[in-house]
Amino acid sequence: MSKHGFRFEMNASGTEQQCDDWDDFSDSELLDVLSETQSFAKEFLFILQESQRAPDSQVNAERSESPSVSSTSMQNCTEAASGRETVQSDEVRGLKRKSLHKDSFSPMQRFLKRHLSVTLLCDQSWCEMKTVYSLLKPHVKRNDMQRAEVQMGKDFHLSRELEIQNVVPVYIWTREEAEAIKLLNMLQMTRLLEAGECVREFPVFGVLEGVFVMGVIDELRYNQKGELVLNELKTRKHNSMPSSAQDKVNCFQADLYKLLFDGLVRGEVKKEHILDHLKLRSHQVLGAGVQAHAKNIGVHVATFEDVLDAFLVTMSCSDLPCIDLLQLEYYHQGSRGPIGTRVTPFDEAQLREDLKGYLAYWRGEREPKGVDIEEAWKCRSCLYKQTCGWTKSRSQMADQNVAGVSRNFN
């Protein structure tokens, strides 16, 4: 397969997504550098970095004179930031734990989230308590993601992406530049899709039930019938199709991607949605590197608002259809051979009903809950089974029921 495009890759700060806990792994979950569980510390670190910068006018003047940053200086900056991040992470985590049970804050506020990722919602659909503990104990999650099968999945997904596009590094300094890179990638891939090409790593976002949700589609392509197909790639440790419980989560993920993508092509995403939910500065001047890469794809911009306007106009005027078909493709990590493909149905009414239930927790409308007794088998392999209050309460209830039966029998 020949390469027909490229993707800008952020070499500094940016938005990240969390990786899945269960057996299947996808492109969108594995190709980002950091997990969603670290994002709250990154936000504090980023505020600290920006407060130490020179005024915008001075910085922009320096950028125009020196459009590139050397890899050595960038590495030194990253190492220094990494040290500060560790301190910030510990401080923020301590403050966050103390405020977990304050009724005045919703989980979105307690965990310092401007948005939710599709992967986080999928994690929640597997077990809500596990999702909460992954945010409370991010170090456990980070350690688990060092497993060999995770790294194998990451390498496999990266090789798939590089089959059709090159990765171009771009240095960024602000959150606005990070989002501008994402929008420029989408502009480029939209043109490729309109030309009938296959694209991978297509970002999607939108407001669902009042919450801003973001994700990355593994692959979009047209089949022989001219239908736009979403392929969600999953690599598995076992050379077999997944259980029904895992498959249900994967179908939920693909459904969410379709809902977000269709909203984009229908023009449902507005400028204020992006600016207000993500707290971005529309008039933030972009660095010379970002402007140069935008110019390479035929987009002349100076500020983040310029990129945002160009993106929204392109999407509203594009000929892209809504997604017609959802497919889950399973591959074996060891052999890298295909295991099987599953076509998943799309029921928007049921999807939105499920979504309302999950988002009710994030809005602070209810307490988190664990799995039902029929799915208690999930707890056996859970990273947090030793500390999970839901598991302990279930065990106590089971012991009480056994004791009651024993007394009645005697």
C-alpha cells in the first residue's frame, strides 16, 4: 500500500488518551505518549510553564526569527519539565484525594477534566469502579501499561499507521498549538477521504449530553459498494475472538466514534463548543513551526481561531457522508495474523440511553457503582481488587447471606 499523506506529531504538550485495561488494544489507545490518568498533572504543569514564559509579543518575535528548536534544547526542556511534573503530580493527587467526597464538586471537577475520552467511557462501561480507581491510583495504571503485550500492540499499531502516512514532528508550546495540530491533521485527512483514500488515526470530538467527548478512529475507508467504513483495530494476546463482554465494550467504542464523526460532518460542532469546553484562547498566535506546516497543506493561518475557522468551514462544505458500516478487526499480537472481523450494528437510541447513564456519574448526579453480581468474574483480574470498596461490600453481603441461610437451616 503506497503512502498518500502525513500526520503532524506533537513533540511537547498535548491532549492524551487513556489506554484500555482489558485484553484488546486499539490504535487510538496506544499511539499517544501519556495516559488520560496523567492529564490533570499535565494541566497544572502547563499552567506553570506558561506563567514563566515571556510576554506573547516577545515570544512570537523570537519564534519568527528562529522557526525551529534543536533536539538537544528540547530534550533539556523536557527533562526539566519531567522533574517538575513529578512534584506537581504528587501534590495534585493529594489534593484530589482529599476532595473526592465533597458534594460540591462533580467528578469532572474533582479530576480536573475539561473533556472525557471515548476510551475512558469504554473503560467505565467495563467497570465504573475500576475507572475511578485508575484515576485515584494512576501509578498502578502506568505500571500495568508496561506489560509486554501492551508494547507489542503499540508496535503493531504504529507499523500499520506508517504503511499509509509519514509522521512529521512539530514542536509546540501551548495548548492552542496542540489543538491546532489536531485540526490540521483532520483537514488533510478530510481531503484524502473525499478523494476516496484510506485514512488512519482520524480524531473526532463533539458535545454529547452536555459533555465534550474526544476520540481517535483507527481507520476510515470506502468499500466496493461505496460505503464509508469505520474499522476499529484490536490486537489480542489470545488467538481467538473475544468474549461477549469484551466485544460489547468494543462495539460501544465503535458506536461512539460514529456518533462523533457523524456530528462533525453534519455541522453539529460549533466554534464555541471547542473554545468553551476546552478553555482555549481563540486569538493565541501560533508558532512559526505550526504556521509553516499549515502552509505546506495550503492553509494560511496566524492564530488558533484561523485554524478553527478553516476546519469548521471545510467540514461544513465537505462531501463526506456519515459512516455507513462499523467493523471490528481482531489481530493476534504474536503472529500479527488476522483472527476475525465482526460487523457491529448501530442503535443510536440505545447508545444515547447508555451514554446518559455513564455521564450521570461524571456530572455528579450519582455515586460510582461496580459490576453486577453476574459479572463479578471481572474482579478476579482487576488491578484494584485488594482496595475496591465495591468488592468488599459485595463479599460482606455474600457472607451475611450465607450466615443467614446457615441459621435458618439449623
